[in-house]
Amino acid sequence: MSPTPFPGGPDLFRLDPGIAHLNHGSFGAVPVPVQEAQAALRAEAHEDPDTFFVGVADRIAAARARVAAHLGADPDGIAFIANATEGANLALDAVPLAEGDEILVTDHGYGTVVAAAARRAPVTTVPLDPGLPDEDAVREAVLAGVTPRTKVAVLDHISSPTARVIATPRLLAELAARGVTTVVDGAHAPGMVADPLAGGADFWFGNLHKWGYAPPGTAVLAVAPAHRARIRPLVPSWEDGHGFPRSVEYRATADYTGWLAAPEGLDLLDRLDAARVRVHNTALAAHGAALLARIPGLAPLPYTDGLAMRALRLPPGIAETPAGARALREELAARLRVRVLIWPWPGGGGIRVCGQIYNRPEEYERLAAALPAFLG
Ligand SMILES: Cc1ncc(COP(=O)(O)O)c(C=O)c1O
């Protein structure tokens, strides 16, 4: 049975109705009340820039407190940042490393996050077969990659291509027991999972602009108390004297309106009932995956329950390279008017579908009916 559409869901967005947006996970989409809140903040800044900038640090602190309450975080233990990529760089800059130390990453890691690790120290890449059956198998594969040189592990909370949880609390605890500092890329977690900081990583960053309904450029970095004094903004700040989190947040003349509008997105999520949104989005993604699984040659991948994204492998020869994946993605967008993530992988790439309150079951049906012709 198809999931019932979320009442009023599509009306909360200004998405092109001619396109099936099945890729919320990549860039999110900003609900209209949040767009309006940000527009009002921009108008205020344009009317009286001096007053706006004089008071902005305190307003950021108030918005941060709202976000901290949502995440279950200590308000002094998180900072607003622009995106997950910035979070990775800030975290890795704060970890003391010596000659010979290495950073563990996995082959599921996000490109710019892995690049941040590689800038800092030599990386060891742990291969994770997308078909690994469960969290235990993933944990064992990661731990098998730890060597005496491994000082830091950078792991996805929820992996981008395969949409599964990698950094479980148990894996993080076992890495900590081996003396490995943990950096978790929670890009997809805020708004998608109920208690994103429960894992207890040393450093964790997540985007509010994906599932938290915030404007683009709105993310947070959470830092365990022991590491906070070592955090430095990537660019010197007027607030350096205040230390984390203000030093990281205040970046001279910049557009802070996305951060200030972030509480509006979380309030909306609360008004809609975040648990109900999660159940609905998960059901939609599962519906999409079930339809795609009927296509010969497509193999559903093991998944973590309760996530609003699901992934399947494509047949051998399809999307094996980044160029091949991009070509298929753009062909689906141009000819079918469906936006979906196609990810490259040797031996056959993958497809990831997302569920969000603006999606309708027919959109996945349209994709599933037409996709075989694109795989020919
Ligand atoms: C797992 C993961 N990490 C990091 C990012 C990058 O996020 P940003 O563009 O906000 O830096 C993404 C984006 O999709 C992602 O999926």
C-alpha cells in the first residue's frame, strides 16, 4: 500500500511541481515559513546594518541555544558553522597529531570531508562493501582497519551513498577504548534522527540545512568538553578572545540570517510533530525502494531502520565512475524530470531515494516505471 501524502506538505515548499524531488538528502529544501523568516532578517539588516551587526553575536547565541535544545546538546558545546565540510576542517585542526600518525576514513566518506582528513595527515581508507549485512559487520570492518598509527577516525553518522548508520555508539566506544579520537560526519542526522548526539563522539558535525529545514549554510559543530579549548576558527575572528563557540561563529561581515532563521525550521518540525514527519518520510523512502527493487538488476542494500533515505545497487556497467553517475543523474533530470542521487561505485553504482513531506508516492512510481529504459 502506498503511504498517504503528508497533509499540506507540498504547500510548505516552493518546489517546481513539474519535478519529482527525490533527493532531499543532497541540498535539502527550505520551507516557506523559513524562507520568510530569513527574508525578514535580511530586510532588517539592510535597513540598519550597524544595529544589526552590533547585536548579531547575542542573537546567534540565542539561536544556538534553540538548536542545542533540539539536539540535546550543551549550548556552549556547539557552534554554528556553514556546512559539514567546515565542521570536518575545524575538528581535524583541533586534534594534535605527530609525525607518523594516521587518520582512518572509509570509502563511504563524503569527498570534501575525506579531503579535509587527507590535508591533515596520511589517511587509511577502510573499504566497506555496501552489502555488509548489518551494523556489527560494519563495526568489525572499521575496527579491523585500526592500526597503532591510527589516531583519529572520521566516520559517517549516516552514509551519503548507502544511507546507513556507520558511527554507532558501540563503534565509537570501541574506538575510544583504543585511544582513537572520533570525528563524526552527521551531515544527514539533524531532523532525521531523534537523538543525533547520543553516540558521544569527540567531534560531531551536522547540517541543519538538510533535514532540519534551515536555510543553506546552516550547520553545527559539537565538541566534547576536553577538546573545546583547542578549537580555532579557520579564519581569525574578532571574537577569538571568547573562545569556542563564539570565535568560530563570528566571522566578520557575513550573512548570518540563515543561522538566525534556523529556529524557525525546528519550530516548524515541532509543529508538524517531528516523530510523525520521521515515520512518514521513512515510509516514503521505503516505498520508493520497494518499487525500484522490482526492476531486474537492481539490488536493495541493507539499511538502518527509521531513516528517510534508502539505496539500491545498479547493475554492473551502470554508473561505475563519477562521470557515468553524473550522466545518468542528469539524463533522469532532463528527460524524466526526476531528481535523484546516483552514486558511482566500481562494479555498478547506486541509486538513493529520499522521502520528505512534499513527496508523493506517484513520484517514485514515475521513476520506477521509467528507470529500466535508462539502464538499457
Ligand atoms: C555524509 C555527508 N557529509 C558531508 C556532506 C557535505 O555537506 P556540506 O555541503 O554541507 O559541506 C554531505 C552532503 O551531501 C554528506 O552527504
